[in-house]
Amino acid sequence: MLTSVAADLVEQGLTVQQAQNLVKNVFSLPSEIDLATLDPVAATEANEPGAAEVFNSMIQVQNTVTQIAHLLDGASTTDIDELSGAAVKAIANQVKEGGKLDLSAPAPIEALIRDAAKEGKAIDPQLQRKSVLDVAEEVAEVVAESNDRIDKAASSNTSADISKEVAKVQTITMGETSDDLLEVTAGTKDIEQAIAENTGSALDDQIKSGVGEDIEVTPGEELEGTRRRDVLTGGDGDDTITGFQGRDILTGGEGSDRFVYDSLLDAGDRITDFEAGSDEIILTELLDRIGYEGDNAIADDYIKFASRGSTTMISIDPDGPDGPGRFRTFIAVEDVSKNALNDPSNFGF
């Protein structure tokens, strides 16, 4: 990710060496390190001089880009990979100014968020920039604390333990925390709740506990997750799987399975093995809660589909075509085409 920042600087007209020197100076990295050839993970595990510092900065930059991109994604319909480019450019812009950049401090993070929102608007003219700017100060606290935990994990360990301990932090900060930031600008989570869950002791508890439950079910039973990020796996029968809150990974297994969603707060799941024409996504309770009274939420423009590679994203507009709200990404269904999923028989309304 440091090389991505350097590459952006080259696109802005700097030479490769100038870009490298700026990056190393801004992040206080050893001048003798060649960022283009160093493998930070392998070099850190081999305890090579300066490698741990590069690894630490690389992960903090990666975390910052990931979290800001998710924040932008909740306010945009553009692919998140493009929005990641906006976050990288914001960092490159700051690096170009020189000085030092402390990614564990809220003030510089807030500046990056605001610049990334501007760059994101250039990529996606429909990006709801105000949604991002309205929470920039609060989100900066979340991103800064995430980077602080990365820094502590990297600086308090040695060799192979560094990457292992940092990975524990990444699992949360680039997973659950990033997803929460997307929900904030998507309008499905309050900023106060996101801060409460992803700062202070709450963040520490998430890092210590890692992901939620890894639960398997006997054939034909009901399977329920927790409020955390679970891995829920069905059996050979017709299973009913309810993930609840948390970014869950759901696998139905054999049989005709039902994936049940009761609330917009259940957003973020990935269904790995949905079989169109056999399995169902049950949205009855969710739609009832938002006031939908029809019998085909697809035809009534409450639900739409978008392709991201081999994955189909399901989005929901909570107040339908006549309200002021807009579609928000709800869940991802892997290895099913948009056309195959776009059929009322795949859903329970």
C-alpha cells in the first residue's frame, strides 16, 4: 500500500525516487529501504533492519484506505476499488506536502477523509459527499484508534509475532469496523453506535475475541447467529439460517435453504452457496418493519441488484421509489448472476 501511494505521486509528476523519498520521510522510515523491492512481511519475519517499521506503516496505510473507502462506499454506488483509489490519492496529496503524517491521530485522519470525499466525488458525481463530511470528525477517531492498535501490536512484538498480532487487529479493523463505517454513511447505523463499538475497550474486546461463532447445524434445523460476525454452515437438509447483526458468512449446504433477515441492521452478510430456484432469502419481517405492504418488492422498486464480479449485491431502498431515501447495499450473494437472482421466486416478501 505504501507503493500505491508512491505510484500516485509518480502519476502527479514526481520521479520514482522522489516519490519513495517523500513516503519514507513522511512516515519516518529508514532511508536505505527500497520500498519497490522490499517484502515487508517476509522481511519482518526475518527480523531484517527497518522491516518492522515499514510493515507497521504499510498496515496503517492499508487500514486507513480500507476504512475511508468503506465510508465513501456507503454514500456511493461506485465500486469500492475505485473509492479506495480516492483514499490513496488523499494520502498521496498529504505526503506530497511533506512534514510528518501520524495516522494514529484524529486530526490528520479527518483531513484525509475530507480530501478523499472530494476525490471520491470526482470519481462518482452522485456520491453523497455531505453524508461523509457530516461524520468526518467522529470517524477520524475510529480510524485513528484502529491505527493506534496496529501500531501497538507491531511495536510490542518481534519477528513473526508482529505479523501474527497485527493480523488479529486487522481482522476487526478492516472487517467489522470498516463495515460499520459503511453502514454509517449508508444510513443503517448511527455514528454514535459505530464509535461506541469501535473505540476504547469495545474495540479491544473485539480484537481479543476475534470473529464470533463458527456454527454448524444438523440437517433440517434452524441456525441462528449472534450480534457478532459469525460463520454459519447448514447441513444436508432444508435449513433455516438467521445471521442477525454482524457481517456473517452463511452457507446453506444441501437442500432448499432459507436465509432469514428481520432488520436492516442485519446488513453485510455474504451467502456463499445460494442456489437460485431452490433456496430463498426471506425478507418478510424486514419489509414489514419498513412499512412495505406489497407482495413483490422487486417490481415495486424496493430491491435492486448489481454485479461485482461473480457476486451479486442486493440493495434495499427503505422508503421505496416515492421516498427521499436511496438504495443501500444490504447483502452479497456469491457465484449467482444478477439475472438469475432477479426473480421473486428466490425471495420471501
